[in-house]
Amino acid sequence: MSKAVPALEVDRLTKSFSAELFHKPKVVLQNLTFQIQKGKTTGFVGVNGAGKTTTLKCVLGFIRPTSGEIRVLGEPLSDKIKTQIGFLPERPYYHDFLTAKEFLRFHWELGRGDTTSFESRAQAVLEKVNLRNVWLSPLRSFSKGMLQRIGVAQALLHQPEILILDEPMSGLDPDGRILIKDIIQEQRQAGKTLFFSSHLLGDMDELCDDLVVIDQGTLIYQGDLRTFSKDQGVEKSFRDVRSKLGALR
């Protein structure tokens, strides 16, 4: 029986950024290797500055790795493969003069190149994030939490096989957090692959099958969340358990 192809493979990923003249480049990621299995929800954990966002930018092709390989659904990243990925950045940028409908149409046409069935799909994702009543409202009128939710709607728009979410519950009130957790659970039950970052282990314990934990650009732990929880104890913040992770290096 052939081995299942992982949804995402990161192999010896290294990323350095140029420093000032006569200074050594800053190494942010160093020989980072992990895999995300299809149909699993995997949490990506680390303190601020651990290298999570840089990793995701490399995976999505926003920045080039210094070295290493990345494969998505068994293939190098390409325009075709990108249509299978939904992405929510940690700090999304919005043209605030656009309405919710215009914002989603822009992303629809980027991914599909046509407008076929756009309105029904857009209204469906807005309904999912409780924003259908602001279909024609400009984004400048949205609260921070509403902007986060329209970002999630955009990530879901093309019904991607893989969802990559960078701090998806950032800036949300308790009701908003519950809503996004429900969406993650729904996508999980539908067999989608989810990979999302957070510094709150409580969210991971509630939502994830597996964990990838990094610190200072290197892998500390990859595997089943229950094993990690049993060995390390799930506490409120990753910062609280950082001192316990030395044994996993």
C-alpha cells in the first residue's frame, strides 16, 4: 500500500534576513522540518518571534527560503496549488473603501478568474461569519472583530482543501472566538486540512489533533497533541511552558 502524501511537507527550511553592513545575517529559521497530514487539524505553536509567521510566509511563497524544500499536496508551490489553499494572515491589510461584497469579489476573481456563482458563495461565507447583513457596507465601518471575520470569510471563499490561519482568533470578543472555533470544527469534520498558529495552548487542546512547536526557528516537538499534553501539561500560555520544553529538543 502506498504511503499517503502529506498535505504539507517542510524539509530543512532555513531563512536568513540580511543585516546591516558588516553584520551577520539574522537566522530566523534553521533546518526546520515537519509534516502536516491530510484531514488533520494541526496547531502551530511558539512564542512571539519564534518564527511562525516567517514559516507560513515561506510556505505560501510570499518570501523565498534561504534553503530547504516545501511541498504542498506532494508538489512544489504553484498557481494551481495555491487555489487549494485558504489563508488568513495575522495582520491582514484591507482597502477600507471596498464593501464586503467588493472585497470578496476581488479575492474570488484572483482565485477563479470569473464571476460564476460568486454571489451565492459569497453570501454563504458571510452567513457563516455572521456578516451577511453588512454585504454592502464599506470595510471602513467594520470593527476590528468584524475585519477578522471578513478575513476568515475570504479564506473559506474558494472551499480550499487546506486552510492556513495565522492567529485566527486575534482581536475577537468571546462570541467571535466561539464562532471561529465552530467554523474550525466544521471544517475539521468536513475532512479539510487545517494548520493554524496560536500562542494559547488552550485553543490547541480544544481544536487540534496534532502540534508543531517551534522555538527560535527550530523544531521542538511534532506529534499528537494528547501526548504533548500528557507530558507537558496544557497551560494557558505557551510562554508558561517554555521552560519545560528543553527535554524535547
